[in-house]
Amino acid sequence: MRDIASDDMTIFKKIKDLQDFLQQQKGRTIGFVPTMGALHNGHRSLIEKAKESTEIVVCSIFVNPTQFNDKSDFEKYPVTTDADIALLTEAGCNVLFLPDVAEMYPGGLDKGTIYDFGYLETVLEGAMRPGHFKGVGQVVSHLINIVQPNKLFMGQKDYQQCMVVRDLLRQMGKENSVELVICPTKREADGLAMSSRNRRLSEPQRVLSGILYQCLVSIQSKKSSDNFALVQKECTDLLKAKGIEPEYVALADARDLKILDNYNGNAMVALIAAKVGNVRLIDNLILE
Ligand code: AMP
């Protein structure tokens, strides 16, 4: 059996080789962190969290074409493989799975099980990015079947995606065998949520982008008011005044993402999506 306690990270490009390796580790708990690469400290925090409670940490880097509704977003998605390998090695990741499109979709991009996430596909990210969550379900289910993790680590940064994956695990009949661990959003000093897309922002755009988090904080701070519509308008006006194009500024029930017209006493989440130049950013805050 290979010693996974060494500092080396093993890289696999083929499903069969990864599975053979994991087979040899039988009995050890597997933590899995799926990513699209261009890794930053948000991803790193997921690896670190996985290391706390599982014995083998597997990270995947795969820019999944089927979840991009915008072709140019896919084409411009940053690829920084050497830096990613360095970050993962330093973070103590044990295994990197780095497949290409042909390995993941040998029969074509429309093959594999396509899941239906109902309501979640119709609101917010689902509405703005048609087909996006179908692509997420397709790739995450495939990856889960390959890696067979005990725990799956995902970021709250992609709140709706976490809900979709929770539903996916239920539909796969794995809600009791794969634990979904939702990890807090890592932010830059000004509050901007770390994101692979941030590196596509120019310096002035980067400075402006901190406003997204300020909007979320202001939604939170006004939660005892009785006029979310006003707070929502203040936020959209503020974003527009800065030259940022808001796609949505929304309030939803944190449990099922039902859109709320106004604050209520329940668990709520504020969500925002906006375009800074041609870079689309999303963020959210659970209202404490
Ligand atoms: P991505 O590479 O963007 O697909 O993200 C891979 C995983 O990292 C997803 O579960 C994301 O939610 C998570 N993630 C991305 N950004 C952050 C962040 N700033 N903090 C915590 N997790 C994040």
C-alpha cells in the first residue's frame, strides 16, 4: 500500500488509476473537494477542513464545460495548474484528480445521468444561468461515483450550489453515506469573496468589487426594518452608481431558497449577483 502520510501529492489523470489507488486505501475515510482550479485560499480552507476529519483528501480540478451557459466564460476560465499543484501540496492534499474532457465525457457532453433540481433550477443562479445546475449535477454525480467519498466539502460562497448538491445526494440515495460539509466563505480584507474569477478584474474593478459585500452587510444590518424593497433598491442604485450591473439582489429563506418579499423572523440568506465589466460575481450572507 502506498504511504499517504508522505508530503507528496499523487496526481491522477485517469479514472481507473485513481480508483485503483483508492481501492488500495480501503478502510480509510476519504474527504473530497471538487474544484475548477485557479485555486485560492477559499479552496485551501476546504482542503484544510477536509484534513481535519478525513484520512485521505482528494481534490479534483476539472473545468466542466457542461455547467457553462456562457461559452466565453468557459473559454476565459483561468487555468493555473502549476500554481494549483503547489497550493494543494502545501495544504497537505493527498490526491489530485486532473482529468480532461475526454476522460470525463467519453461518450459526449450530453451523456451521463441528468438530474432535475426543480425549483432550484428556476430561481437566482438557476434563472440567470439556464442549464448551469444540470451541468453541476452531471459532473458532481460522476465525480462522487468515481471517488466514493465519505465527506464532500463545498463552499457556502456558492449557496445555491450547496442546496443543489444536497438534493443531488438525496436523489443518488447517498444522503446518509456522503456527508456534505458546507464551509464558510473566505474573503479578502475588504470583504470581497475570494473567487477564481477575481483575477480577471482590473485593479480599479477589483477595488470597486468590495461593494458587493457592503451591500450584503447593509441588508443584514437592516433586517429589523420592515422594508426590504427599499434596502434592495438602495443596493441596486449603489451598484449602478459605481458602474456595476446588478443581476439580482435577493432575500430568501435559508432552508429552501424560497424568495422573500420582506424580512421575516426565520433563517434568511441575502444573495447577490452582479457584473463588474464582463466578470460575473456572486456572493451571499446568512442573516445572523
Ligand atoms: P470552484 O473552483 O469555483 O468551482 O469552487 C470549488 C469549491 O470551492 C466550491 O465548493 C466553492 O463553493 C468553493 N469556494 C469557492 N470560493 C470560495 C471561498 N471564497 N470560500 C470558501 N469556499 C469557496
